[in-house]
Amino acid sequence: MAACATTEQLGELTRRLNEVEAWGLSPIQLVGYVEAIQACFSEIDLPALDQLQTIIINYHSEHELVEALRNRSHAEHAVRWTQWSNLALRILLMKYRYVSTSDAVAVNIDDLVQEAMSNLWLALSSFRYQSRFQTWAYTVISNCFVRAHRAAQMQKRAVALKSTSLEQLQDTSDLPPPTLAPSPEEETASRALAALVQQVLAQHHDTRLGLIFYLWAHEDQPLRVIGDRLNLSVPRVHALLGQALHLLRNEPTIREWSRLGS
């Protein structure tokens, strides 16, 4: 494992990069760079020299943008946040192209943009220039989408188990909007439910029931795709899925979970 850099090495590397890259920084500006980068690692050790070089280069390129976003009194604060809100909207819309229409309508895109920007604001204090800011921010925004999509799937599975008719599940656009950021307790409950469901279905003589339910509820596969995978017609997949849901709704342990989750 490479040794952590020292403050002296940080200063020397910053001065050398200033010369090699012809940044034209004054001695006072160089000190400011060193102090700012040190502040990013106030609670942990400085990284190794090879990583530190990347951090210094990223800091030089993007510290003005990051400062404008962090500082509410900065002259460009509002403009920069507007730009990133628009970018977040484009990122989220792009990701929605790859999910089903029913999941897309389950979440209000404007609300999700606000959620993403709130997450970005809260995470800004942890940005340490170890990657380009755009790459880091893209990850924060994408994670917001992933949580929203996962919550929509969790809501879908819960509604499926409580539904009285399989036909009600053909169009999930009427599902209530999910909580955008499920709590750790909800995540744990969802995993426990998934394991319980598979355990119940695995006891049935037709082993296709568990696979069909998993593909439909967990991977959000349309009945046509499931049928192609299992060499079954869509009506047959529909019937087997209905059988799986009937078994689950009549299983005492599943009914008990449903009452607890109501």
C-alpha cells in the first residue's frame, strides 16, 4: 500500500504542477490551494502522491465551480445551481428511457429533480476532488434515480400481494407515488419479504412459479419477455403468475406481513 503524502509533499507537488502546467499561480494562491486541499482531508490522511496529483489537477480545474455551488452568498451561486438543475433533469430523463412506462409515471420527475439536487447539496461537503466534479455529481444524481426506481418496485410487489385480481396488475400507472428514499428498515423488510416469497413458491411442485414471479416482480420483465425466456405463451405466463399470487395471498406468513405493512 502506498504511503500517505505529507503536507510538505502536497506543497511541493502543487508548486511543481504549477510550473509544468503553466497555471501561473502566485505564491499566495499556491498556499491557498494547499490549505483548501488539506481542509478536504481534515478528518483523514492525505492520499498517496499519485492520487494527490489527480486531486490537485481536479481542484485547479473545478474549485471555482464547487465554491460557487457551496457558498450561498457567491455571486454565481444561483446561476450554477440552475445549470446543474437543468443537467439533473436531462440525466434523469435519459435514465427514464430505459425503464417501463408504468414505473416512469410512478414518480413525478420534477419532484425527483428536487430530490436529486437536495442530495447533491448535502453531499457537497464530502467532495474531495478525487474525481472530476461532473463524474461525482452524475453518480449522486443517478443514485437518487436508483433509489426511486427500487422504491417503485418495492411498492409494486407490496400491491401485488394485496391485490385481489391479477388484471389490476396489468397497468401499474395508478400506483401511489413511492417514497423516494426508502429507509434502511424498509430495505431490510423488502429483502426479508423477497426471501419469504421465494421460500413459499419453492415448495410448489411447479418450479416455474418462483422464477416467473421473480422476473415479473423483481426484474420488472413484461409477460411477453418472460414467455419468450421460458418458451411459454403470454396467456400461460399470465395464468402461472396468477397462480403464484394466489398462493402468496393465501399463505399465512405472507398475510401476516401484509397486515404489518398496511
